[in-house]
Amino acid sequence: MAELAVPLGVVVGYLGVALAVGLLAYRLTDRTAEDYYLASRSMGTVVLLFTTFATLLSAFTFFGGPNVAYSAGPEWILVMGLMDGVLFAVLWYVVGYKQWLVGKEHGYVTLGEMLGDRFGSRLLRGLVAGIGLAWLFPYVMLQQVGAGQAVVGLTDGAVPYWAGAALITAFMVLYVGLAGMRGVAWTDTVQGLFMLGVVWLAVAWVLSAAGGFGSVSTALATNEPEFLALGGGLYTPQYVLSTAVVIAFGVTMFPQVNQRFFVAKDAATLKRSFALWPVLVLLLFVPTFLLGTWAAGLGVAVPDGSNVVPVLLREYTPVWFAALVVAGAMAAMMSSSDSMLLSGASYFTRDVYRPFVAPDASAAREGWVGRVGVAAFAGLTFLASLVSGAGTGLDFLVTLGDTAFGGYAQLTIPVVLALYWPGVTRTGLTAGVVVGQVVYLAHVFLPLPPTYLTWDFALWCMLLGFVVTVGASVATSPAPGEDAAKFGVSAD
């Protein structure tokens, strides 16, 4: 019982600190949509960089990636660390900077609101919001699955899977209801620094306990020699490039990430943030994926349905430190979860409830509808995580994350065309979005080929969305209400 109290005390104590930050933010948050959802577009470089960083670092990062490195080798670092660090930074400029300029000019809060206004279409606005919410479901569920598995691994099964999933669900509902974007961003900054610190300490501690870098390298060369060779196995050039592109393009349309394109206080803040992004990404991905790789070389046995990082830490570090690192992982999951639910609430209230149900709703009423929606959404994903996550193998988190990344990736190219090409029509954009999503969903749920000419089907769906958007726009005329001048703000 005493051994159980230490890890649980660390995790619960950390949640308490995060909640205190949320309460402080609640006292400083206005009751306007722009302040609650966007912190009044006032974020500086450090907070914007770390809130985007912490928002993206989820169960996928702390558990899914190391699990892949454990089973297939360390080249997953190329996919997530280097390639997606650089690719997303480029997309942050191409999409995010232009979106910030347009949003600041017209006061947009959500992507759907921006596109709906430009193309004069309430239905397009609802369509984009609906797609965003639909793909958000499996990714919120991913955090709950990760939390449940983390607690099982940390306590060696003494605390059941459902308890960890329930803990993060209850916390994120409470936190989002109180904190708004300002509180989420403040906590994200603290959590991002905390995550970086503990994961590098974990690397140092495991190396020391295992006899140093030379001993770990020797064990890896002896037990998993194929891990030291570049390429082969899972890591074909097609796999690496396809995965990196789909993830980077998908991240750009994640509601919790895309909404951060609106929040910078000025252009200089935005430019500094995406310039520093690749460095920050590598600082986290390299150590987490090395831990997974070293565990394979050291012969750490990971039970079916568990994650490699908690098991490795239990074997090579004290209980309290393992608990601290798992608290860091749960911080990553919370940072993603609270941001997802906050952005999901804005999509639901701004793009569904207000335009289709109650156009004249007061700000207070809209706020309460959003909070109720957050609780209902989180409750449904929790129930789904209980059904799907308790007994899964090591690849479940990666598969679940990949599905959501690919779904969001289908939005990116039509949105880029809409931002930069005045010739896009309402019909063209709608057709490109719908066709890309339908074909992608068919490949997810039907027994269709996973690759064509050795390239992932998600890439072909993205190309199809491009062709359909351009072709349908060329073949149709602008509808009444379209106004290409709304996106005419020039980027430097």
C-alpha cells in the first residue's frame, strides 16, 4: 500500500497544481468568446510556442512512439522528430500566418467561421466543424486510453485501467469548464517545461543504471542488431515519407492546433514561434524514442496491452521517479485533452449551435452550452475508451492516432487553396472536402488496399482532394455571398 501511495500521490499532486493554475486563469478570463477561446489574441512567443508544443504532445508521443521504437527500431525519430518538426513549421507559416492575418482582420474564432464567411455558406461552416469534431473523437479517446494504460503500468496493475481513464476525463472536463484558452496556455507552458525536464532526466537515469551509453549500445547491438541499420523492415522510404507528410498536414487542421493560429499578439511572435518549433520538437522526441529503443536492447519484457516507457522506468529507476515521468506523460495527455475539448466546444457553439439553433444566443448561454457539450463529448469518448483500450496491444495507440491524423490531413490542401487562390468556389471547396473525406473513410472502414504503388492511401486521398477542389472550382462560378476579397490580406 505504501508503494502504491507514492506514485498516486505524485500524479494527484501534479493534477492539483494544474487545477490551481486553471482557477487563477478563471478569475482573469472575460466572458467573451474571443477571450475564452483565444485569450483575446494576446499570446507572446514563449506561451504560444509551449502551448502548441504541449497541445501536440499526447499519449501518442509518450507511449505510441516509444512503443514503435521498441518493436521496430529508432528511425521513428525521423518520422516524428525531424521530418514533422520541419514540415509542420513550414505549414505553420503557409497556413498559420495567413490564417492569423485573416482572423485578425475579420475577428474569426474558428476555421469553420472563417471559411463559412469567405464562401457565404452556413452549411460549409457546419461541415468543417462536423469533420473537426468527428475526428476529434478518436483522438480524445486516445488520451483516455493512454492515461488508463499509464496508471496500470505505473502501479503494476494495482489500479485498474478504467480508473486512470476516468481520472483524466474528470479532470479535463473540470479544467476546460474553468480555465479557457488563457488557463490552458499557462498550464501548457508549465507542463511543456516539466515534460522536457523529466524525460531528459529519465534518459540520464536509465543510462546510469544500465552501465552507461557504451553498455546500452553493446546490448542493443547484441540483442537487436537490425536497429542499428538505417532503413529496412517497417521503415521503407515510402512509409517514412507518407507518415511524415500525413501527420504534418493532419496536425495543421487539428482544431486545438489550428485555433492557435489565431492567438498570437503580433506577426513577430508568430514568426519566432514557427522558427523555433523544430528545435523544441527534437528536444522531446529524441529522448522518448531512445527510451523505447534502449528497452528493446536491454531485453525489457513488456506485457501485452502495456506501454514500454513505464515498464522500463520501473525496472531502472526508483518508484517515485517513474511516477514523476508518468505524471509528465499524463501532463502531455492533459495538455492535448483540455485543448481539444476547448476547441471542440468552440466548434460546436460557434459553428453548429449559434448558426443552426440559436443565432441570437447570449454569450453566457453560449458558454454554458459549450460546457455541457464538453462534458457529454468527454463522457462518450470515455465509454468508448473502456470498450476499446483496456486490452489492446502495443500498436493500438499508433493506429488510433494515425486514423485521426489522416482524416484531418484531407482538409489541409483545400484550405490552403482557399487561403491563396481567389478562384476557389464554394462548390469546389465543398466537393474537395467531401470527396477527400468519403474516400478516406472508405479505406478506413472497408477492405480496400492500404497502399497504391507502395504509397499510403491517405496521400492519394489528399491528392484527390486537390484535383477535385481545383477541377470543380474551374467548372463552376462563384455563388451569391462569396467574397474572395476577405482573404486578400497579404503575408510578408
